[in-house]
Amino acid sequence: MTSSSLLNRRRFVLLSSASMVSACAARGTLTPVVPAPNDTIRPIFVVTDRMVDPDFRPIDGGRLTTSFGRFDVRVPASHVVGQVEYPDPDDNDNAATFGITQTQRYDTQASLIAAINDTENTGADVQVFIHGYNNTMAEGIYRHAQIAHDYDLEGPQISYAWPSAGSSFGYLSDRDSVLISRDGLENLLTALSQNNTRKISIFAHSMGCLLLMETLRQMAIKHDHAGFPAFSSVVLIAPDIDMDLFERQVTRIGVLPDPFTVMISTADRALQLSSLLSGDTDRLGSTTEIGRLQALGVNVIDLSDFDDTGETHHITAASSPSAISLLRGLRNSSFANNPTRTAPSLAEIAFPALKGN
């Protein structure tokens, strides 16, 4: 065995161990809770390809036809920015955790769209979030609620809950599930663009970015960008996509939604493992080829130097308080004016797209 093979094996063991340690932490369940007066309730509409029971709770059995619902998520008053305080199903209290205060199931996509149209903040964008690899349904929904809360997002929030295996050993299964879910995501984005007066902002994480890119490619080929004018922005967070594949996807899509932003980090340990599993290929979310992305018309934000509460640095945009503070654009905050802060400024981490290419 060559020294290179031995080194790769050691790297694989170390990165896999970190992934499994992270997976052994509290994963969270869709736990019913009673909100306290100072808690915040975040309604999250959900479209899912997972099997669900009549009460819209996920059940074992893999993938099924698309289902629609809504979870009202309690964000506790004691919530810490950048964290998801998961509930313990064996704890009768859970006063300081995320949880579900109410559940609603919709029979059809049309009923879901009607409910979305009836929400307040009629001028605010619809926000569509697509979770990443190794996520349970609860994790994806709680993470979406945390992002919406910490970034103070307005407008209806929709989680596309594709059927991830929710296991660190389910990488190949998750890639298959992504491909299966393309039609469901396309149907949602098409319905929103046709039946909603609001613009649509889309943000995806990890392998969810692969699902989004494959869906946009499919829509461009099938409908000649018919729904694209409704997309106000697209953000890919730590995308788990081969760099060459991404370049081909962008080329085939042709005209990207604008602005189109990719958030990267060379400190991302999950993408280091993904690279090993994929034959040491360069992953979009941890690439150093920023100029190559700019030339494709993509804005790049490099979060490599930010502290992160997560062990794998795989979702820094949502788990780093300093990154959240900066990205929210609070220019007049104490964070922005504090001369002792060590986080980079926006000018140091943002690389705008090169237009006209």
C-alpha cells in the first residue's frame, strides 16, 4: 500500500469519526411543546417526499409521493444565536428547547399555496429552504426555524424535506434520494412562481444544493426558464457538489437567477470527507478557486476564518454568531463598530460575480 493510500485512510477514519460523533449528538424530534409568553413562534410550511403518518409525522419506510403540511416551531426565549436547542422526547419540560406547538396537514399542493398566500407580510419574499445530507425531518425543520429567527427573515418559510437517510453512513442513499426528489421540488417551485404574487428566495445547504442545482437545470431544459423571473435570489451554503459538475450545471442552465451566491469554507470537515468518498474531487463548498466561480457569474462569500459552534464547520453561515451578525448587514451594530473584533469584514470575504461572462 502506498503512503498516499495510507494517508487517505487515516484522513477517512479521522473525518468519519468526527462525523459520527456529531451524529451521536441530540438529533431532535418533532416534540409537542407549550409556548411561554416570551417565546417566538415560527410557522414552517413543509413539502416532503418522506413517508408521513396521518398527523404529518415522519415514519420509517423511505420515500413516497409528495405530502404537504405546516409546523409551528417554538424558538425559546433563551435561544442562543447560531444554535439549535433540540428537545428531548423523554423530558416533560423542554422549556428551553425548540419544539412544535401546532401541526397542520394539507391535502394538496394547491391548499398549501392558498395557505401561503393567506399569510401576513404580503410584500415579503417566500423563503424556500432545502436541507442537507444526514438530516432527519426534525433537524431540517428546526434548522430552518433557527435560520429564519436568527436572520429575522420575513415572509412565508417553506422547508423542502427530501428523504435523507439521516445517517452518517447514508451518503450514497442520500444522493439517490436527491435525484428522486427533483420532480417534487420542481413542482413546488413552478407552483409558487405561477400561483403566488411574491418573489421567491431559495437557500440550500450541503447536498440540498445538489438537489436545487439539478432541479434548476431540469427546469431550464424543460420550461426554458419560465419560472426563473420569480426567483429573487439563490444562496448555496456549503454545497456538496463536484466543481466540474457545478460548472456543467451552470452552463446548461444558462441564465442563473440573480443574485446567485455560494458560501464556502476551506475549514469544512464534512466536505473533506465528501471529497474522499468521491475520489478526492474538489467540492464546490470548500473550493479555493474563487475566480473560477466569479467567472461563472456567481457571488462568493468565504467563511473559512469564522469561529463556528459546530464541530464540522459545515454550516458556518447558520452556526457562527459572528458570521450571522455580519451577513445580516447590521452595519450600525456594536459588532460592526467594535475595533477589537477578529472576524473579517464583508469586504475581506465577499467576492462579487464577474458580469458579462
